[in-house]
Amino acid sequence: MVRVAICAPSRAITQDVAQRVQALAADYPGIELQFHPQCFRSAGHFAGTDAERVEALAECANDSGFDAVWAARGGYGAARVVEDALGRFTAAAEQKTFLAYSDGGTLLGGLYRDRIGLPVHAPMPSDINRPGGEVAVRRVLGYLSGERGGLEPSLDHHPVAAFNLTTLAMLCGGPLMPGLAGHVVLIEEVSEHLYAVDRLFFHLTAHLGGVAGLRLGRVGDVLENDIEFGCDAEAIARHWCARHAIPYHGRADIGHDVANKIVPFGLAGREGAQ
Amino acid sequence: MVRVAICAPSRAITQDVAQRVQALAADYPGIELQFHPQCFRSAGHFAGTDAERVEALAECANDSGFDAVWAARGGYGAARVVEDALGRFTAAAEQKTFLAYSDGGTLLGGLYRDRIGLPVHAPMPSDINRPGGEVAVRRVLGYLSGERGGLEPSLDHHPVAAFNLTTLAMLCGGPLMPGLAGHVVLIEEVSEHLYAVDRLFFHLTAHLGGVAGLRLGRVGDVLENDIEFGCDAEAIARHWCARHAIPYHGRADIGHDVANKIVPFGLAGREGAQ
């Protein structure tokens, strides 16, 4: 039995989301989900106060009864809690799989920097609210059941990491930024103007010295500006990769959508590649 | 006679903007403005291609017939040209005053890091388009004429620097980031969600070790989210300053508005303070 603790380091989910995800989990007899009550708390923008979110995350990570910790939702907030929560993690956290994306990348980054457990860029329970969102949630339930069909298809002999562009840009040079030398870094973005995407790549690529390459996931729901930017997101990524001599490896099958594939960090789960 | 070259490292201005600013300058007999033709060029989002903007900026900086270089407008684009332009600056640039704000802070940051000339956070010609914008443009023309009434009122014995929050956050840890130890850093923002302001402060404050303090300018035109953030921009600034033991010095009189006061970097222009 794979026991999965779900907490919300960023924004809250509703009981309805939890119930619909539990209903899907009934199809996976090897999986047991437990939603921490903190998932439903509220404090302004966040799923409870900073202290409540630190407490819930540390509790889930340190409970040896769980095999995995799954972030319920993104939306911003992990930056306020991850450093303190990691400081409270015990040895029980080290064997766990941690799943998140979007703002949850702040947790994945900090875990990977500290070499705690296995960070996995993956859909979250809140994705059930997307049209057709069941397929995204099932991809994670399948992965946790041992299926490998949901893995991002470009994964090869390189260690990898995957992040939302803004989220990783905000980690650069700070105490949660993982070392990514030798890695292929997969980047996706959503709901930004292209000029902001360009600005974020300006910043991020200045911090990616030594990476093996960059892949661009989907850049969805691009905001319109009063002027056309003049090139698309892939041209932006190519521009900044070229500027910093980072090999551009093409597209990645990740994004803020139901097709968002699973990216275990490093070389995890790829037999023969380790 | 103070001769001022105007170019556009970011977005373009119209001939109408140039004419209205020139009309105001007629009231300042000690000031002569020259708009570089590049100000009116267009290449997608930008005031000409990256190469054209590098060329115009280097030309203005290296022309010993000018005493000051004034950025025409912000809006994003300086990140694509400043490093290359600075690499082409000659000794003629070292005696000049450089005026900009918003995206132009990328230029101010790079200049200050390289100790080239005097960077000044100040209104730009494009501010003439704001209601009552003449007062902002006149503030700069007065400053260049030797008036000191337009200086930001908190300036004291500390060296200072002023930036847009997003702009400085994108410089952190990169090749254009100036050393700000011992400085009071003035920060303003516009047109962002409060969660994004919080996220930017999370990032920025991790890079401001050793500063003497932080002052918060105006955080204007805050975008509405689907949920109230729960605290205001000043509470956000205080939170992140406390987290990093940065003294919070209160408010600053800068922002994306016509009241935006003038901040010469370092201790420039403050007799007795140097």
C-alpha cells in the first residue's frame, strides 16, 4: 500500500476537490490518500497562516506512516513556508516522494537542494477542476502505483528537473535554489505577457551555468499586451539559451494543463540510466 | 549648457511625446534636449532591434558633446541591451548623468555596478502622457538645471539606490546587479498582484544582505485577484525585511506616477553627506 499525505503549502482546496480525487483513487487499490485538514484552511490568500502551513507540511513529511507527500494546489505561498518546514524535516522525510508543480516547485527546489526524498514535478489534486482534469489526477495515481506511461517522454540519460519559469526564477541565488549543473531543465509558464517571459528568461538563464540543456514546456494562456511582442515563447527561450551557451533541447510535455506529464527529478525511475 | 541625449533602451515613444517635452524644455534655457532617432523606431515590442538599441545607447553615452543620457521610456527591453552597451562605453560615458526608472533600472543597476557616471532614478519623457505629467518632466528638467527641490525627501547620510521591484528582482545575482551593501534601497512597483509583490520580495530580500535599510515607494494599480491577499504592500515589505534582518525605514516618495521624486544613486548631490 502506498500511503499519500496531501497538504497545501500554497492555496487551499475545497472539500469537493478532495472528494472527487478520493473517488478516483478508489480505482487504485494500492493507493491510500489522506487529505490533511490544513488543505481546507483559509488565511487571506493562503491555506492557513504561514505557521499552519509549515506545521502541516512538516507533519506530513515526518510521519513514517506515509510514503509520499502531495501538494494539493499551487497559486503562491510555498515561498513563505518551505525554508522553515525543511528545517523541521526529520529522517522520516528522506525516503518519501514529494509531488507538486507550479508554485509547488519552491518545495521541489528546496528538497532537491537539500537532497531530501524524491521531488517529482506532477499534476496536483486541484487539477481535477480543469476540464478533463481526471486524466491529470489519474496520471499521478498511476505513477504512484508503479505505472511509467505518464512520464515526460523526453527523459533520457541526463538528470532532469522541471519547474514553472516564474517559480524557478524566484529561487535563483537564494537558499532554496538547487544545483542544476549537468541537468536538463524543463520549464513551463502560464498566464504571463511574453515580455515578462523574456524578462524571466533573462534572469533565469544567468543562473543556469553548467546545465546540460533546457527544454521548453507549454507557455499557456499568454496575456495580450498593447503591442505584439514580435516573437513566440520558443524564440525567447532560444535567444536566452544562446546568450548563455545553454544547449536548447526542444519542447517538453509539461504545462498548466491536463496533459502535464510527470518528471521525477534527477535520474529516478530510469533503470539503466543511473 | 547641459546637453541631454535621449534614447530608448526599452519601448518607443512617439514624435508627439518628443515635441511636448521639447516645448517644456524651452522654459529651461540651460537645457538642450536631443532625441535620438532610435526613440521612434519599432521592432515588435521594442524601440528597434536589440542591435539598434545597443548602438543608440552606446552612441549617446560615448558622445562627449552630451552631459546626460535620458531614457525615453520603460516598458521592458533594457535587459536585452544593457550588458552589450556597457561593454562598448568609453571614457566619455564616465562623466555623464544617466536618468531612468521602471525598466530603465536595468541600465541604472549596470552603471552603478560598473561605477560609470551618475545613475539617477527619475521620471522619463514618456511620463508626459500621464494626466498632469508635465510636472514629472519639469522635475527632471529642473534637476538638470541645478534645482534640488525635486529630490526624494528621505535622502540622508546613507548612500541610496532606487528601483522598480520587478526590475531589481530580475537583476539579482546576475551580471548587472550592483553591490548595495550599506545602501538604503528604495523600491516601487506597479500593476502587479499582491501575491506577485510578495513573491518578488521573497526573492529580492534574499539578495539584499548588508543593505542599510529598505524604503517602500508606491505600489500602484494593484491587480485584483480572485481572493483578497490578506495584507497590504507595506506589510509584505515589513515581513520580508524582518525575515532577513533588513531595517525597514518607512515609505519613499517614488512610484509610477507624476509625483515620482528624483533619487541620484550613492550620495551624489548631498553636500556634507559625502
